[in-house]
Amino acid sequence: MPETGAEKIVAFSLPESLHGIPCVIDYDMFKKNYFIILSIFLVVTVLLVLTYYKGQGIKLQPSFQTSSMQDLHLTLRENDTVKWELSAREAVFPIGTKEVLLKTLGIKINQAPEILLASGSGVYTIDKGNVDLTGSVELNIKDTKFTTDSLKWDSRAELITTRDPVRFSGNNFLIEGNGLAASIKQQKIRILKNVKATFHLT
């Protein structure tokens, strides 16, 4: 029986041409050297791969990069006439997209009467000219205020729409319903369904 703690020895049979030559391999030494060689091989392999991609002009970058700015103000013109304006306390520009992420934003539509939109956050889609407003959205026309959870401003079609519940209040009335469609060209606003009206007599 081998003694406890005895060094492990592995013996191999040699070919006939080498008979008579003793050959004993230290197992622990072999295992240690094996892992050292394997580690070096892996490091060299990784370095070769990185060198290859560097030579191909490929850069390892984060999958999502952004730039940002404070106090954004955009003026959208048509035939030298300012059609509408967009302002935001903060704007974030994700690289590789055509969207601008907005915080604390306002839109002024230069019509008669003037229309003001405001919300806590939103997304401006540059190529389509749309702004999606979310988070306590307000639409103000003179002394009339609409409130809802989200609105979409389609600048090309000059439409303001939502499918969310809407509250429409004035000096002596309150109208509630679901969905809204406002045409700037036709100067018409419709609450789409489930309309309830309350009038205050003065």
C-alpha cells in the first residue's frame, strides 16, 4: 500500500528499442506544465485574433453610443415661414438612429390661434418630422386645455392625435372621452368616443 501523502508517480512502458532505459515522469510536474502551456496558447490566440481585426479596420465599440445637449431649440420653416418650433431642456442623440430623445419639451405651432404642446418626455423622428409626446401631455389653445397621457404631432399632415383618454377643459366646462384627432389645416378638434360633458353655469 502507498503511504499517505506519497508523491504520485506515473510509469510508462517504453518501445523495445529503448528497453533498459529507465523513464519515470513526475505527474504533478506534468500537470503544472500542461496548464502553463495551455494558458500561453490561449493568450497568443486572442492576441492574434485582435491583431487580425485591427488590420481589417474593425473597431470594437459599445453597441449603443449617444451624444447629448442642453436647451435644444429647433425652428421648422416652410417657404421662409416658421411653421412650428420645438424646444427641450435636454436632447439625446443615439448614434446610428434618426431619432432624438427629448426631456421636458414644448412645441409651438404657429397658427391662428397659436397651439402649444408640452410634455415630460418625447421622441422626435427627424426624417418623418413627427414628435411623440409622453408623460402628462398638455395641449393649449387660447383658454382651452387638453390633457392626456400621450400625443403624436405629425408635422407633414399637420395632425395631432392620440388614442388615450382625454380631458378637455375650459372656463366653465369639462369634456372627457377616449382618443383625439385635431386637424390644424381644418382647425377642427374631435374627441373620438365615450364622450362625457359637464357644464358649469355661472
